[in-house]
Amino acid sequence: MLGYVHALNAIDEAMRAAIPSLERLANVLGLVRSHRINSRSGQVGTYSCTVHGAGCRFVSDNGTEVDVDFAADGSGIFDLWRLRSYGLSLPEPLDVTDQDLRTAARSLQPLLEVRPGWFSVTN
């Protein structure tokens, strides 16, 4: 779980370095929707990025996948499915149960905000 959070922070830094006008990762959605970025997918540094519905899917050059949605306030939110996908995409895949993921999330409070069905990194 901490690996996912660290990967999400690294992606945020890489995106803001590549797009200096980007104040936060969630703003990528607005850039795509306003056509200031002309494609829903592309390469940013060592990540490929695909914008979807309410979020983005990032894949690093080693195949590690981080998928995140964005809440109305711009915070990154993720669920058990996204955490499991991240774990399975690691160079040494981790396959954990939903219960193990929930327990890990609760143990990371207050770093993580636990919402019904979702988690987010607190500011």
C-alpha cells in the first residue's frame, strides 16, 4: 500500500516537472478536456499516461501500473481493485486479499483517509 502511495507521489512530481503549469495531478483531466493536451494518452518521462473518465492510468517503464481517479476536490482516490492491480503489476507481483488491503489501509491512518469503498492520501 505504501508502495502505491510512493508511486503516486513520484508520478505527481514527474507530471508537474514535465508540465510546469500543472498545479496538481488532477488538473491533467482539465488539460485534456480543454484540448490543451491533444491526446488522452502519451508519454511523460518514464510513464505512459492514459486519461479515462474520472482519472488516469500510469504505467512506468518497468510495467508498474498506477490507476487513480480524482474526487471533485481534486484529491486522488483509489480502491481495492486499483491497489490489487498495482501489486500484480510489480516486478515481483504481490497478490493480496481484500481483507489484507483493508487492514493495511486502516493501519496507515491518518496518512490515508478511508472512505466507504475508496481511499485517498491526506494532505
